[in-house]
Amino acid sequence: MAEECYFAVKVVSQKGNCIAGHKVGDEWVIKNNKTPEGICDGAFAALYPFEFALSFGGTFPWLTDPDVVKVACPDAENPVVFELRRLRK
């Protein structure tokens, strides 16, 4: 497992009717790859591969900021877009 890692998650866009009630401005903190209370399982499942890679120092070549990635939930009819930010010590 990687060192203790923290991530800030924020809803930056939401269209339609999110069944979990997520709305722009909602925020959570992810610590050590654990699902934060209040975020839906589908959204966390979409975020997890990015969070996991970033927790081990990974980067994605298409990002302008290596610590920030935007991830959409899997509900294409009611998309919610999350910003995942790696918090460095």
C-alpha cells in the first residue's frame, strides 16, 4: 500500500437528476482508498482507478496539473463530474 494518501473530491458539474443527490459544490476527503461517507458507490467506483494510480505517484499524460483529474460518474443520463485532487504533504 502507498503511504497515507489524501484526496479532495468535489462535484464540479451536474446535469439531470442525480439519484444520490450530488450537486455542484459537494465535497469529500478520501483517505487511504476508503469510500467517504455520503458519496454514491457508482461515483466512487469511477473515481477509484484514478485515485489508486495517483496514490502511488502515478500521473496521466493528458493532464495539465498532475495532481488533478476530472472523472464522470457512470450515469450517462444524469452525469455528475467530480474533480479528484491529490493532496500532497
